[in-house]
Amino acid sequence: MENNMKRPHFTTLVFSSVLVFCSSCAGTHLPIPGEKAVIESNIENEYLNIAKAYENLKNYTKALEYYNLAVKADKSGNIGNSVDYSMGRCYALSGDWKNALSKYNSLLEKDPGNVSLKSSVAYILAMKGDFEEACSRYEALVSENPQDTSLLKNYISVLIAAEKNERAEEMILLLKESFPDDKDIETIEKKLKKPEAEEKEAAPAEEENKK
């Protein structure tokens, strides 16, 4: 009789502990499967949106800051190439040619046939002052893409900057033959003639100084 009296009391304790556990569950956030990935993805997208907003405002320093945060938040590795391209562009537009070149070279290794990336690398090399390598890259691009007038005109501009005037004249002739109606021909010719005129003006002054 004494044992029977104790059982209900034990059962009551068991149910009480279950109720306590359940009530504590109600106040605790239990993770839903995949919830962490969704949260991280949302953070990554938020960083990207902020970065793009700063990029549109031409605040490239802040844009790069948030692009870097997006890369760190990206656990899947899905945004790598697109963000690298945006970061390379921001570096280039802010005049950080070293980091811009690093980003575009990295992208070019993954997509070696991409003409846009090749052109960007050639342009950045020219802006860095590496005219020899830039000329080499542009010459190859012009040869591979003879119908792309922008590549030819950029090549001529780099040749003029590198003071390779004879080669620049040859390419201007090619431009006239291939694209006779191009509106930039006259401007490009003036660019070539300007350094020559400056040299002629400087020559008498140098002779005068020698006397």
C-alpha cells in the first residue's frame, strides 16, 4: 500500500520535469536546418548591395571595403569572379594600378580567351607606365581582333605615349584603310603631331643654350 501511494507522486514529478523542459523550449530559439546558411547569404548580399551603392557614388574606397566583407562572408565561393571583376574595376578607377592588375590577371588566368580582360590588362599596364608590355599586348589584340576599332585606337595611343612614332604612323594608316569614316582619326593624328611640334620648338632653344 505504501509503494502504491508513492508511484503517483513519482509520475507527477516526471510530467512536471517534461513540462518544465517544454516551457524552457518555448523561450529558446532552436535553429532551423539551413537557417545559418540563409543568414550568411543575406549578409553577403547586403554587403554586395552596399558595395555597389558606393561604387555608383564613385566612392571606391568604401566600395572595396564592402566587397571584401562580402568575399569573407561568402562560404560557398559563388561570388568570386563577379566580385573580383568589380574590385578590379574599383582599383583601376581609383588609380591603384598594382591591385587592379593583380585582380584582372587572376581573372585572365581563369578565362584566358576573354578579350575584355586582355584589353583591361593592356590598358592597366599602359597606365602603370609599362609601355613595352602594353604595346605587346595591344599588338596581339589588334592582330586577333582586326575589326575592333577601339583596340586599334588604344594601341595607337599607347604607341604615341611610348614615343614609338613610326609604328604609330603605320597603325594610323591601317586605321584609315580599315575604318576610313572613323571620327577619331583627325584627333589621333593631332596627338602624334603634337610631340613632334614640341620637339621642333625645343631644338632651337637647346641650340641657343649651347652658345
